[in-house]
Amino acid sequence: MAEPLTHRTKAAVWDDRVEHLYRTWLRRVAAAESGHRRMSGQMWNRYLALGIPVVVLTTIVGTSVFASLTTNGDGDPATSIKVRVIVGTVSLLAAVLSSLQTFLRYSVRSEGHRVAAMRYEALRRDMTKTLALPPGPRGDPVRELDSVRQRLDRYAKESPTIGERRWRALEKQFHLSRVPPDPPWAPGTIMIPEPETPDRASDEMTGGRDGR
């Protein structure tokens, strides 16, 4: 009785190609971390740029209204009208800035980028620790690459966007390729079957019947 054939797969090792791919992903992780940190700081500065004037203007409006209530009716009517116009304008400006602050959500967006930067930082430290070890204790490279890829996919879905212009600057800074190279195809022509439509199937059946 013939013995069953056994297929033995060669265990993956940390060769130059695997380590090059791993280091490429590490540069992308570092670029994403840097981009989210910059975006977090930018969003927070914009939040302060709108929030501080709102606080100042609302304080001025409240003080002006209180002062107008404490004055008697012996003042100049023209001056009283001017004060009311100024107070109304400042109050309207404060309301507009407050509405913009609520609509743009700079504080929420800053927090989202900050959390994303922390997640990418944790991933970067894990990958740096792996590269600091000798190839033997690193473990299975396939499992390590799958783990990093899954975390990258999850972070990309759950993190806010950095922006195309800023990411182009990060690509130049961290020496990233815009589009990763395609893997080499196997030798030979690859035939992709076309989907069979109902009209095409009926024509083939009709042609087959006519030929009988």
C-alpha cells in the first residue's frame, strides 16, 4: 500500500525581503503618528483661537449690559443708542464665533487625532522592539506581519483623516513610496473569466439547439 504524500511547507524566516517590508511599514506607522500629532496640535490651536475671543466677547457683553442697567435715564440719548449698537454688535459676533466653534468641533477633532497618535505610537514601539531582537526570538514573521497589518487596517478605519497635502509632506519626510510596488506575477498568462449574463446564456442555448 502506497504511503500518503505529505506536503511540507518551509517555515518563514526573517530574511532581507521580510525585514525590508517590516521596516517600510514601520516608517509608515511613524509618519502616521507624526501626522496625527501635528493635526492634534493644529486643531487645538484653532479651538483656542475661537474659544478665547468668545470668552472675552461674552464677558464684555455681560459687563456692558450690567453697566447700562445701573445707569439712570439722565444720560445722552445718542450715547445710549451708540452703546446699545456696540453691545448688540459684540453680542452678535460672540454668537457667531460660538456657533462656529460648535460646528467645526475643533476640540473633538483634536482629541481624535491625539488618540490616533497614541495608538500609532504604541504600535511603533512594539515594532521597534521586534526589530531590536535577533531574528530567532522574533517569532514567526508571517504572524507578526499579519498582526501589524490588522492593527494598521483597524487604526486607518477608526482614525480621522490627516489630509492629502500633509500626507504628501510626510511621504517626503519619511521617504515613503506613494504606491507600493506590485508583487511579481507567476509566469504565464492569467485568464480572468468574464461573468455570464442571462442574455449570453440564452444565446448559447439557442445556438446549441439550432445546431442540432
